Amino acid sequence: MAKITIIGASTGGLPAAYEMKQALGSGHDVTVISNTETFHFVPSNPWVAVGWRTRKDISFPIRPCLSKKGINFIAEAAGKIDPVKNKVITVSGAVVPYDYLVIATGPKLAFEEIDGLGPEKNTVSICTVDHAEKAYQDYRKFLEDPGPVIIGAAQGASCFGPAYEFIFMLDADLRKRKLRKKVPITYITSEPYIGHMGLSGVGDSKGLFEHELRERHINWHTNVKIKKAEPGRMTIELLGEGEKQLPFKYSMIIPSFKGVDAVASVEGLCNPKGFVIVDEFQRSPKYQNIYSIGVSIAITPPEATPVPTGVPKTGYMIGSMASAAVYNIKSAINGDRPPAKAALNAICLADMGNTGIAFVAMPQMPPRNVTWAKKGKWVHLAKVAFEKYFIRKMKTGVSEPFYEKMVLEALGIRKLE
Ligand SMILES: Cc1cc2nc3c(=O)[nH]c(=O)nc-3n(C[C@H](O)[C@H](O)[C@H](O)COP(=O)(O)OP(=O)(O)OC[C@H]3O[C@@H](n4cnc5c(N)ncnc54)[C@H](O)[C@@H]3O)c2cc1C
């Protein structure tokens, strides 16, 4: 009997656990270690931050769902991984042995890289549901005495979509409240141009996003390095133009991501940012029984940008990585060579309040076979429908081939080509 341990139970870890159990059956042991008892649907965080969703709407307890499927659950942070003795040690000292390990720990949010950044300091975040709730509290205070807003993504950031979503949602929400006239909005970003998104653009994302920002009187600065965020004042450096100070009463900045400490500290496992180096089979080249999926893996950007940016890891590809890891582990248990490679495609829906922009990049990295971005009300509706669909599937447990089937079903698309 093989022991498979999965660290993290979110967009990557939870479907991997279901799919692993489905693929391996009762003869093997699947254990999930998660530092949270609750699943949160991360893409809904921007909605929480404007009060369009609550934590309750987008969360559910993980344990009963896993227990129904015969999957063990340890609700504690993994503190250390010993890749030589094949064990994970939790923060309370519990030892969890494994034959195969799947790391799905997402990012560590590197607010500390910029003076004054983050929800403990002078800007808010939507990266976690806790942060999104705090962002909403601050937003409600801001509404009593509105003023300039800065939304953006810091140098080294890789997750640009939610920053765009949030700026459009905020614009829509302020309009509903008849407060938009009192709020100058500025988007600041490390991207070299609007719509780059760490991906050298998708379809005409540059033209589309510029148009949408202009239409809403939202100013922007690209190639931005944030120097510091003081109460009410952001100091930024613009490439070739020197420093500039921008006033704000409310600011949401997506930070740079790194790997979490328990993973980053394993010798030879990660790149300098703490992301797990994996081969085409989601497997560590150094420790062949360690796999990684989702935001925790290292992906080289398609191009060097003047201000550093990273590559986003999005839901569709994360699900595909989970499936690949499962089938490669199953093959390894059977003594076979790994058969499965993840489909690194990006299929994303960016909500804009009452409309939205959909992106398809296949593969995610250029040169691509398919690359388009399109705007329409249907995107907003599809995103709302997908949220409900995904949460329902995550509660009940899904079977393979998980993401491919689910995304295509939810969007009403049967065949992409
Ligand atoms: C605000 C936001 C909106 C997004 N919207 C979209 C979208 O609309 N579409 C899309 O395709 N992508 C979207 N993404 C990108 C991506 O799909 C998500 O970030 C996704 O949640 C990443 O999944 P993950 O499992 O890799 O990491 P995470 O979701 O971050 O999950 C990692 C899990 O591991 C846990 N963990 C961390 N360290 C430990 C430890 N030491 N021990 C145990 N557990 C640990 C964490 O608490 C967390 O539960 C969005 C990202 C963000 C931040």
C-alpha cells in the first residue's frame, strides 16, 4: 500500500486529493495536510472585497467532504519536509510519512519586499479571504469619506487578472452608489503595457483593457516599481522618469509571490524564489517522489520585462497539473514510466461587475495555437455560474478528467478545437 500525502487543499490540492483517491482506490492511503479547515474559492475574493459575497458564500469545511471519500485530513500547517526520510513534520511536531508527496501550497505573499505594503500596513489585498474581508471593512470606511484610489500589482507580481477585475468592480460599485465622481482611480503595474498580464498579452488584451480603462476614466502607469506606501501616499518609480508620489485614500496592491517557507527551505527542491522546480511530469528532478502543482511551481516567464513580472498560474492549468500528478503517481506505483503531461492552457474569465473579459491562451506561453480575448455580459454570467458549479463540485468530490470536463461543461463548450 502506498502512502500519498498532499500539502494544501485549495484550487490545486483538493481536486488532486479527490482524483488521487478515485484513481488509486481503497488499497492506497491518501492524506491531506492543510493549514486551514475550510475551503475558500479564491477567485471570488474580489467579490468579497466589494461586499458582493461573504466568506460564508464561498467557503465550506473540508474534513467531512474528504472523510466521505476515505481521505485522511490533518488540519495543520506542514512545518518541514524531510525529502530524504520521506516525511512531513507538521508545526505541532506530528510526523506524516509518505511514499509520494504532492505540494500544492500556493504562494507566500511577499508584502515585506516593499515598505508599508500589505493589510497589516497601508494597503489592502484580495489574495486570501481574510484579506478580502479586511479590504471590505476598509472600503466601507472609505465610502464615508471617499477620495483617490490606487489599484495595482507590485514589481515581481504574477497575478494581474484579479487586479484588473478589482478595479472594474470598484468602478461599477462606486457608480451604483453614485460616488464615482468623488473618486479618481489609478491603476499602477509592473507590466510593460496594459493587458500584458505576465503572459506577453493574450489576443488583443492590450487594446481591450486600455479601451475599458479609458472608457471608465481610469488612469494608469505601467513599468512601475513601488518604492513605499505611506498612509495616504504611494511613492512609485516610473521607468526612465524617476519618482512620483500619488495620493490615495484606499489602495489594493497585489504583491510579488514566493514559495512558502516549509517548501522553500528544502535543499535542492526550489528556485531562488522558493517555487518548486518540476519536470514535464510535475515531478521534482531531484526528489522523484515529490510532485508539485499550482502556484507553488516554478515557471519561467515568456520574456524578461523592464520591471520584473512573473507568470500567472491559473485554474484550468492547475487542474490539469493535478490530473497529471495523479496519473504519474499511479504509474510510478505500478512501476511504469510517467505518462501524463499537464495542458498548460489559460482559460480565464475576468469579471468586471456587470460584464467581463474572457481569455483563451493555448498554450499559455507564446507562440500559441489559440489566443483570444473577448468582452461580453456572458462572461460575468459565466463566472457567477462557474463559481457555484466549482464550489458544488469541490464539496461533493469529482472524478477524472476533472478540470477539462468541468470547465467545458460549466461554460457549455464541448470541444475547444
Ligand atoms: C484573488 C485571486 C483571484 C483569482 N482568480 C482566478 C480566476 O478567476 N481564474 C483563474 O483561473 N485563476 C485565478 N486565480 C489564480 C489561481 O487560480 C488561484 O490563485 C488558485 O487558488 C491557486 O491555487 P493553488 O492551489 O495553487 O494555491 P492556493 O489557492 O493559494 O492554495 C494553497 C493552499 O495551501 C495552504 N498552505 C500553504 N502553506 C501551507 C502549509 N505549510 N501547510 C499546509 N497548507 C498550506 C494555503 O493555506 C492554501 O489553502 C486567482 C488568484 C487570486 C489570488
